[in-house]
Amino acid sequence: MKIGICTLQRFGGDLSANVHFHSLVLDGVFDEAGDFTLITAPTLDEMETLTRTIAERIARMCERRALDEDHHDELALL
């Protein structure tokens, strides 16, 4: 079980619409007995793999949406 707190912020400092989340997440987990176990940070290789995977998926999504005339501007995001 991971413990975290997440709040939704709807406006920026100038009252413009700026919907985003603020999250606080622990670097570990509590087991069923209530004991906390620290989780080690990801390695550089794991971070590179994750970043590459996310970038590839976003590019594929933009390519799919660019074919739809309602989202033709997403081609520029590639």
C-alpha cells in the first residue's frame, strides 16, 4: 500500500484557468503490519527506459490524432 496526498488546483496566481495536481508521495510502502519499507530510487538506465517509452507513446498518440481533422495541429507537437 502506497501513501500519498493529491490536491487539485484550478487556477494560477493571476486567476487564469490552470488545472493541475499537486502530489506528495512517500518513497516507500507500508505493509499490512504497518511497517514502512523504503523503496530505492530508480537507476539511470531505468529512468532512460521510462523516458524513452513515454516519448515513443506520446509521439504515436500525436501521429494518430494528427490524422483526425479535429486534431491536425498536434502534428506540430511531433
